[in-house]
Amino acid sequence: MRKLLLLTIVQCCFLISAWAQKTVTGRVTDEQGNPVPNASVQVKGTTTGTTTNVDGFFSLTVPSDNSILVFSAVNKQTVEVTVGTQLVINAAIKTVDKTLEEVFIVGYGNARRKRDEAGAISKIGGDQISNLPNISPDKAMQGKAAGVLVQSNNGIPGGAINVRIRGAGSINAGNDPLYIVDGVQLNTRDDANFTQSNPLSFLNPDDIESIDIIKDAASAAIYGSNAANGVVIITTKKGKSGKTKFTANYYY
């Protein structure tokens, strides 16, 4: 008798639970009324859920009228709807613009914001060069940037100068950095057996706006293998709006 009573109570509980459940159908569309396929429809706080078909329709059994359906999809705004007495629920979800910004992979010199410039880079201003008497651009780097060694090969005017950025990287191959003047790469290779010339001897130090010395691989990556020994970017002065100025320097 006791077992029969217990069995009856359990059956009643199942009947009450089944009576409380109901199946809700509906359709998920966007703001233009177009169907949203593969949208997620889930009962909030549970693992019960389903997805819409290619036409945006769904069918889901909910535990009670107090259940809340959560509608979501990729690049769509999440919408929550209380079931209540409704048997058909149509949800319209808006599109959310989550498109990633266009990414440009560039080397140093093309960054437009200071926060975009990251790496081991030393900058020498034109005023630091123009104030030095009778000096070549490469000699102007001496003592102005950490990790940059500048040495003269000989005493010949206009003779070659050894520039080493963070030391020598090769024994047999060249160790000279890549020179770029106003975006143009200079060929510093000299296969002759005679005295090498200074590749920057044609530049007037007073015409230099700035010298950027790139010492890390990330910033120099855009220049390829030619930048294995570092890069020296030289920017020359250009015309500016304003009053005409004349500058004269003399030494004694």
C-alpha cells in the first residue's frame, strides 16, 4: 500500500511537470525582416536550447511560462523575451557592427600615430647636426644613439666610414646598415678593391631634417634582408609655408 502511494505521488509529479512544459515556435529575423539562420535560441539559466533553420524558424520546449528565451547570433544584438502565455514568439534582432578595423602591416616610417611606433629606434634631429662644424651625416650619428658605433676607415676626405648598429652581424658578409634617403634605398655595396667612398658624402648636413636609426627586426621587417644590419632613415628638409628665412654659419 505504501509503495502504491509513493508511486502515485511520483506519477503526479511527472504529470505536473509535463503539464507545465510547452512547446514554443517562432521565427528569428533581422531589422529588414530577413530570416537569420543558425541563430541561437536558449532558455536563460539552463542548457536547453536550439538553433534556427535556414528560414529562421525554431521550435523549443520550455519548462514554464516564466522561462526567458535568449536570442543571439553572430554580429547580432542579443534579445531576451519572456514566454508567458505565448506559444508563438517572433524575434527581430538588430545587426551590430563588430567589423575589425583594417590592419596595415608596415615598417617604421609609415606610422601615423606615436602609439603605433614601437621598437628600438633612435632619432637625431636636424638641429643636432647643423650645429656641428663640417661634419658628414654618418659622423653626426657618433655618440648620438645608443648601440651605434661609427669609425673612420682612413683620413681621406669623403672616405668610407664604418657604421655598426648593435655590433657586427657577420664575419665575411657586409655589416653596413641600409641607408634610405627620402624613401630611396642607397646601394652601399662596393665590390672594388680600392678605397671605398662614403655613400652619404653627397648630402649636405644642413639639408637634413632628421635621422632615424632602426635597431630592431620588427620595425625593419618591411625592408627585407637588406635591413639585417639595421636601417638608417634620413629625411631631408622640404619647403614650408611662412616667411622666407636665411641662415648663415661661420667658423673661426
